[in-house]
Amino acid sequence: MRQILPLFFCLGLILSTLLSLGQRVIPILTKNNALVLEVSRDSTVTTAYLGIKLSNVDEYAKINSFYRQAKDYSGVLAAAYSSSGSRNLTEPAISVTHEDGNNSLDLKYVSSSTQRIDGNISLVSVLLKDPVYDFQVELFYRVYFEEDVIEQWCIIQHNEKGNVILHKYASTNLYLKGDKFYLRQYHGDKMREMQPEENILTHGIKTLDSKLGTRADLFMPSAFMVSLDRPSAEDEGNVLLGALEYSGNFRIDFEVDHQDNLRILAGINNYASDYQLKPEEKFETPPLVYTFSDMGKGEASRRMHRWARNYKLLDGKGSRPTLLNNWESTYFDFNEPKLGELVADTKKLGVDLFLLDDGWFGNKYPRNGDSTGLGDWQENKQKLPHGIGWLVQQAKDQQVKSGIWIEPEMVSPKSELYEQHPDWVVKQPLRQEYYYRNQLVLDMSNPQVQDFVFKVIDELFTKYPGLAFIKWDCNSIIYNAYSVYLKDRQSHFYIEYYRGLYNVLDKIRKKYPTIPMMLCSGGGGRVDYAALQYFTEYWPSDNTDPLERIFIQWDYSYFYPAIASSNHVTGWGKQSLKFRTDVAMMGKLGFDLIVNKLSKKDLEFCQEAINNFNALKPIILQGDQYRLSDPRENAVASVMYLDSSHQSGVIFNYLVNNRYGQGSKLPIKLKGLDTTQYYSITEINLYSGIASTLPKNQRLSGDFLMKVGFNSDIRADRPSVVLRIEQVQ
């Protein structure tokens, strides 16, 4: 493992040596970075340093002596996990009421340890206890050495006589020192996901949060960047990139204190969620995953991508099937003859799988629109008189695979499920029902509901083992939150909902570990690494206008690799079929087109593009991504993927400004190449009979391409250009 094993043994020796010498420093090290904790004389654990690793480990203990900032009156401003009710004067990571009614907590260092998981991963734990109350918090840091990534969370536990109320219970309490801090955050709505904003953080608290219950990321995702000293840049500067691994209500606080330092508290949102913690019960918080880069947000994102593919994404090192979806061809209006034609079109198009979308279920309340049938997961006898098995067989006969859409967490007010189990529905008993997209949410905190949802999936695969794909939607948010099952524990609802959902997903993955599943959620309503442990891909947005998708996919790509992004070619937008296809190839490629209405020339283009995509899959889905030209700053967007050896790659270029005369006036500098090697660049994804305007048989050095650049000749009549780059001898 390239000398990694000795590093971990050395880390243990460093830790024990420093503590025994009284320096009381706990270094948490990756290949390039260091998070350094320090134990003070009164046993308070503080953060001494978070940044690029020092060459001399002994010097971490000297860092604080070189800061001349305002006085820390509390002595705990830099606490590694700040509590409330004692000395802390800032926003706490944890706030409790003990069983005797006391609201104070003061956490002191007890012990720490480092466990080597394998040649690349280590687990550092730091145990903190209150000296007065039998209450403890154990901090965990899972370190991915080569990827420069840390996952951080904690486990809260007590052994008091009665229940302790947890009022706040953050996963992390990071602490950064710098001259200025800039926060790059994201906001949006359905059809306009991942809209970036970047501003300097001023004194006080800036909070990113969600109270939606489900689709928690609809208005604001739980991913962020903090750049030090200046706004974030692609290839320069110090950037901390983080994302909370949780699919429900979240809260992330950014507090600039009176010393001008930044505290970052991230975890489950404590909104309406006081938690009654029983004696000896363990409350485990979701991890915050983060990485630090001194080479800008581009390198930070590549580190996150490598970590995700290697360790977090379901089948992150595998491939993904291309598919044809029926939604824009039929919407709710289909029958067996129509579907039979679409399955045949799947084969003709050259993709791997046919996906049957919404509308295939419900009989008493047939799913002929979006206001009925959710929860009644039996085949509609008029649309599918021979059932899903007929569709699976049709696909098999065409030598393609088949998949199906479900939305198992939701229920229509007009459904047999609602009539039979009104107590399974999330709603206030004394208030009028309020709908989002004509539906309500099932109570996933209820074990009976969990069994029902698992059974929906299990019966589909049991009855139809040929099914090869699930599109799991989640369109509603939670209004009037109330659980009949939880009775007098309503403040546990938002937490128990996701415990229940994760229980179901765990069961599904234990029984069906390899079935690809798309995390849809009406677009980017539920995109996080906790969910992506169970799903092979996510749906960035219901907005498939290719121009809009360039921007949406661009900003998602900082946190999630291309292999996780599901992109479809649809009829949306005014751009050409080529432009739409080129944009969709920046991730997992799919189609939502009426294939039999394509011209011969269009069909041939799609077939050739699919062949090109299949050849480029290892590079796009597993390669290193380099953003070359930002669509928010330039008339041309350009992004490149290189294989692990950086010998082969693909470059996508798009015109995003339609004003007169706009185009690639200047060459765009490439990245990640070997300056001593030469490369050939060839245009692909061309219509039959249309020649490239680029010179043929050019050999350009990596040095030239990265210092001068390459002009793809983007203009109004050539708005999208895809280039294949290969190292040549």
C-alpha cells in the first residue's frame, strides 16, 4: 500500500509520545492535510489547526503561541465539541437538560485512540465526559489517507437515573483560523436546483438548514465550500469542501467569533426535535464528510470524487446502464401495444434498458394522473392486463433489460391504502390535510409502514426477477408533521422517519445488493451521501433543458462524481439533438425521446453517440474531472475528464451565451496533462456527412495545451463540441 502502513503505526507512536510528554496534541493526518486537536491543562479538547500538513509533527504544539488575537474569555472558543450551560459563550454543538433539570454540560478529555482499519483508512476516537454528570460524547474521525478526506461524527450516551433531553446534537464542531472566510452555498427549487451564492462571512451566525422532512434539499442542499482569505477559485487557494451525510432535516451553522475565527457546526436540525435519550441508549449522529485543498475547489472536488467512488457510492467502481424512459413519450397514457413499441425502440436505439415510469398501477383509483393511486402497487388491469411480467418478457425478447418507477414513501388521498390505513399517514389529527403535488407522506417511523415499503420492492423482484432497475421517487414534503405510532414522542418524528427509511434500504440492499436504483425525489430534493450508499445514481433535476442542465450539473459536480449523475436526452429546450445529447453525456446517459419520431439522420446520430459514450464510460464515470471554463463567467462552458493515467480523456464544450458573435474566441487551457508528452485531439459526436472544422492529425504537447490551450471553434452554428484526447508517441 505504498508505504501507508508505516505511516499509521507512526501516527500511533506520535500520538502516544506527544501525550506522554505533556504536549497533549492529537494529530489527525491525511496525505496532505492535518486536523490537530490539543488537550488543555484543564482537559478541554480544542482544535489547534486545520489545514495543510506540517513537515515536523512536533511543531503542532507551537501553533497557538503565534496568534495574537482578542482574549478568549471562556477558554473554550476553539472547543472540538462545544457544550452549553457552562463556560461556552458561542453557539453550542450540544445542548442538554439532565434528568434532574440542570441544563449545563462541560465535556472533558478522558482518552483517545487510533485504530487502523486497513492500509488506507484509520479511525481516531476521542472520549469526552462531564465530571459532574454521567454523560459522555465520543468523537469519531474516519481518515481516508490517500483521498485527503475525513468523515466526522459522534456518539452521545449517558447513564443518569432518568432520560436526558438532547436539545442540540451536532455531528461536528470544526474550527478555522484565517484572515477572511468566504462561504459558497447553494439554493434552489424544483427545476432550478444548485444555484450558487458566495459571500464573505461576517460576525455572527449564518445558518443553512432544512425543515422539509422529506426532499430536504429542495430549497437548500447540505453541501458547502468555505474558502480562506479570498473567494474560491478553481485551481488556487485554500478551500474546505463539506457535505452532510443525512437525508433529512439538517442544520449547518457558520459562526465568526470575536477573535475573527470561524466555527462550523453541522448535523441534524434540532428544529421540533428534542430527543429523550434513555440511560445507556446510544445516539449516533450522521457524518460530515470534508476535505481540505490548497489547490482550489477543483482539486477538493476530485478528492471527494475519488473517495465517493472508492468508499461511499453503491457500486462506485462499477458501470451504469444506458436507458430509454417512456415518460415524455406517453406520460400516464399507455397500454401494452405502446409499451411493446417502446421496448423495441430501446433495442433500436442501442441502449441497455427500458424504464417504465409513473402510471402503471392502481385499479380502484387508477393512476391516470398525479392525484390518485399512490400506495396501491398492483398493476393496472387496463394498461397492463398481462402484468409487469409481460413487460419483462418483452424486454428479454428484445435482448434488453427492464426497470420500473415507484414512489413507496408517499400516498394519494384517493387510494385504497389511504382508506385502509389512515393511521399510516403523516398528518395532524385535528387539522385540514394540506397536499404537496396531490399527495401525503407515509409514516416511516412506524415499523408496519417500513414492512409495507420493503414488501413493495420485495414483491416486485420476487414476482419478476427479470427486473433490473428501480427509479425511486419521493415528491412530497412533510406538512402537519404528526405520527400516530409515536404517540407522546412527537419530537422524535423527524429523526425516526429517517431511521425507518434507512432500515428499509438496509433490508433491500441485503437482499438485493446489486440492483441499480435511481434516487429521483422530483429532481435534486434528496442528494446526499447517506442516500447514495443505497442508490447507484441521483436525478439532478426535472429540468432537462440542456442549457439549464449545464449549470445544474456543473455545480453538483463539485460534490458528486459523474458516475452518480443521471442525465437524460429529452425534448426540452430549443437546442439541437446533438447539443442535448452532448450535455447528457457528462454523466450516466439516458434518453426520454419518442424514438419512432426521430429522423433517420437523428437516429443514426444517437446510435453513434451511444457507441461513443460506451467507449468513453470508464473515463467519464471513473476519471478525474477538470473544469476548464466556467459557464457563469464565460460564453463557453468546458469540462474535461481524464483516465487514471491521464493518457486518455474527453472534453465537452458548450456555447452558453447566445449573444451575437459569442464563441470560443480564445483558446481554453487544458489541465492534468503530462507536459513532456504529446496528444492528439479529435472531434467526435458529429452528424453523418458533417465534417469537423478542426485540423486533423495535430500533435500538440501537454505543455502547449496547458499553457496556450486549444480552441474548439465554438460558435452559434457549432454550439457543442465533444473532443477525444489521446496521448501519442
